[in-house]
Amino acid sequence: MPPQNFVILGGGISGLTAAWYLARNAPSSTKITLLEASNRFGGWIQSTRVGEEWILFEQGPRTLRPSGLGAYIILDMAAKLNLIGFIHAVGKYEPAAKNRYLYYPDRLIQLPGGSLLSGLKSIVQNKFILSSLHSVIREPFIKPLKNLDDESIHDFISRRFNSTLADTLMSALVHGIYAGDAKKLSIKSTFKQIFDMEQIYGSVIKGTINSRKLSTLSQKDQNWLNLLCEENKDLFAFMSTTSLYSFANGIEQLVHAIVNDLKVRENVTIKMSHNVKELKFDKEIEIYTNDGTFRADHIISTIPSHELACLLPELPYLTYNPSVTVAVVNIAYGRQNLLPVKGFGYLIPHITPNNPYHVLGVVFDSDAMPHQDYKKDKYTKLTVMMGGHYYNDLSGNDYPNKDELLSQAVETIEKQLGVYSTPLQCMAKVHRKCIPQYYVGHYSRMKELHYAIKKKYGKRLSVGGASYFGVSINDCVTNSARLALDLLRNNDEKVIVTGLERVEGN
Ligand SMILES: Cc1cc2nc3c(=O)[nH]c(=O)nc-3n(C[C@H](O)[C@H](O)[C@H](O)COP(=O)(O)OP(=O)(O)OC[C@H]3O[C@@H](n4cnc5c(N)ncnc54)[C@H](O)[C@@H]3O)c2cc1C
């Protein structure tokens, strides 16, 4: 029989999605309680309006991708939460969709993939793109390493293509997604599809050509996707013409809508300012917080794994991966069109010289999400992201303070984009330990964790959240929704659902 009394730890998007999926699919007699330590819900998702102009600043995630199972789950949630009218989407042919840049070695380079002409121009003008092109042509003829257990992203790309591609494009991409070091992160846990292409087709290029055949979805997920498509035909048809989206008031609008929906359900209790400090697995599970004790027959933990390690120190590998700290500086200038180019923004690979402030990348928010401000076409808005793995040796008070971060960001924008103007509004924050880093071997370690949870906690504990299988919001939502449904549909006494089932494959 499925659990009757769930307690969910953590009120970020993973915990909220788990609660919402349970609430919609469990019998009304099932009790669902969500406990969040801080005084707000949403975790790293934080959309704030500032100043008299109410300019929207995203301090965490700012855009969502409308492709893949995760996207369809979120859009279906948005439809059920009456958010469709608030979706702000960027079409596939707008500059923010087409134009992405690298800053290397001392200028912006447009990446191929926009128009044919701009693609050819950037190949001809940039030696490193030309040498990467050679390596792409050679790649199908390089012998595959069959039965490879895992490898760093840098080693994999250097082996299959060349080290230039690993040091430039790939390093930049890893800065953009993980704020991490491509020499340490696992190819299998970060870019599984690319890893699988070598294993299945013997080559990434051959795998890409055959990618339509290489389904990343299990039959169960495919059926789920088909059902979502059936229910949301018009919405999904429209979204297939777009490349990015958010909501009128930022990503946090999704969080508010989920929270408001959960608040009116009789069998659901959601509590902020409830820091879970101890778990006791007795006949029932007792959950001790700073503000009271709760009871459950099943716990879903969506808090970062290093936090769960404080509660369940006997579980293996919860603290193996570090999480990086990222400084986010939002800046709005009071004039539009100040930037030399239009596009989504640029990333900076680790080999770019003269990067004293450890800038990972800059997002051109006024191009990427142009219609979220009330006075449209009045501002140039940017976000500068700094730190990540470069901050690994810092702790305590070592991080730059707000004034230092702001002047570092302004100086970067002057030097790299030639924008010399005084910001109208700005905001700077250091997000400590905000993005988990899946180091090489992560998959095997999660396998051990999966079996350890089964053995020690049986049907009473499962885990979700960014620490395990994917940091993007699409991944977090997919994993939590799938976990909730798997728990509710499990009527087999012998089957234990931990949230880490995918490691049972290869
Ligand atoms: C700067 C930045 C930019 C990003 N940009 C993007 C983007 O553009 N697109 C995208 O898809 N993704 C992006 N991401 C990634 C994405 O935002 C996160 O991976 C995702 O929000 C994580 O959600 P979560 O619920 O798993 O974890 P969290 O958001 O970390 O939530 C966990 C919650 O648990 C709570 N908690 C911790 N310990 C306890 C305890 N003991 N008791 C109770 N509660 C506890 C925390 O307070 C927190 O609210 C970005 C992340 C960052 C930091």
C-alpha cells in the first residue's frame, strides 16, 4: 500500500513539485506536510522587483527551456495553475534564441548556429572554431572506449574531439550550467546523452545523426509525455515555436502559484521557518524542527544532500560532491540598446586570460526576456555571474562584499562590452553552495546510495532535488513528479522507491 502520511523536507521547486503531484494524485485521506527552513518558498528561485520602476531582477534561474519531458511537465503544471496567460516566450528566430557568444581571448565571438552567414564568418575568423571543425570531421573515425565507466567532461571531449574544444566551448558551457570545472565534472552525470552516443554508436557525431532513434525516455516516460501532449495540444504546439520562456513576474511566479494551490488543500500543510534538525526512524518517523515535531510514514528529502548528511550521517556519499558558490550581480541601466550586440549573452571559458574577477558569463536580460518590465524598452539589463569553482578556496568572510561585487561587475561590463554608464538599479548577492557538482564517478556513488537507502530505510525514505540527477529546473521538476507518482502507484510490497531508480540500469 502507498504511504498515507508524507513529510517533504525542503520548499524549493523540487519539494513543491513533489507536494503538488502528491496532492493531485493521492486520495484525499493522504496527509502531506512540507517543511521549509527559511522564511520563504522557492529555494534558489528568487524574482524581485526593485526601485520606483519595479524592474525585475532574477537572482537565480531566469529562463526555462521548452523542450524535453521536464518542459512538458512544467507547462502542464502552468496550465493547471492558470499561468498560461503569464507565459513570456522568446521565438526561435529572435536574437536571444540565435545569438550566443564566447568571450575569448579578449573579445566576443559569436558561436555558429545563428544564421548560416554568421556561422561561416565566425568559423573563418576564429582559429579555434576552425580547429574544432576539423576535430568534428575526424571524430567518427576515433576508436570508442567501450564499457567506459566514467570520465571528466574535459577528458571525454579532448579524447573524442580535441583539447581546444574542451578548453573553449565545453569549458564555457560548463560554466554556464554548473559554474563548474570541466576537468572534475562527470560526463556520464552531466551530459549522459553524449556519453551514451559513444557507447551505443561508437561516436558522438554518429549518435547525433541517429539521435532521433536514441530515445532518452523509458517507455513509461514516453507514455507520460504522450498523455501530457494529448492534454495540452495547443499550448505545446505554440511552445514548439519558442526557444526560451519565463513568466510575467519571473520564474518565482510559478512558485507562488504552486504554493497558493497547496495552501487551499485540506490534506496539505506547508510550513516555512521550520528547519528540520533531527529524524528518528521508530515505529513512525519523527521529524524534529526548531518549531515542533511532526510524524510521517514516508519522508521525501529534497534538501541539498550535504544537509541530509547532517540528519542521516550513516548514508554514504551525501557529502562527496561539493556545491559551488556563485555571485550574481543584476544591473539595469536607464537607457535601452547600450550593448554592442544583441543576443542571450556570453560565457567565458577557463582559458580566457585577464579574468581577475572570475566572471563565468554575462546574460543580456533585456534581450533574453524583453517584456517583463512595466516600462518596456527603457532599460538595458544584464546579469554578471562570478565565482563558481574559482571560489572553491574561499569560505566565511573571504567572499567579495556587495560593493566589491558591484564594482567588479561594472568594470567587467565596461571592459568587455564597452558600456560606460551609471547603473539605475543594481543588486548583488553571493549564493553559497548553490549548485551541486557531480564529480567523476557520481553515477556509481548514487548506485551505492540507492541500495543503502533501500537496505537501511526500506519504504520510508526517498530523495529528490538538485543534488542527485540534474540541476536544471526541468530536471528537478521531472524527478520530483516522477518520484511522487512512483510512490503513489507502488502497490507491490517488495518494491522500494528511493528516487534513484535510474542507477538500476547501466
Ligand atoms: C544563480 C543560479 C542560476 C540558475 N539558473 C538556472 C536557469 O536559468 N535555468 C534552470 O533551469 N536552472 C537554473 N539554476 C538551477 C536551479 O535553479 C536549481 O538547481 C533548482 O532551483 C534547485 O531546486 P531544489 O528544490 O532542488 O533545491 P533548492 O532550491 O536548494 O531548495 C532546497 C530547499 O531546502 C531548504 N532546506 C535546506 N535544509 C533544510 C532543512 N534542514 N529543513 C528544511 N528545509 C531545508 C532550503 O532552504 C531550500 O529552500 C540556477 C541556479 C542558480 C543558483
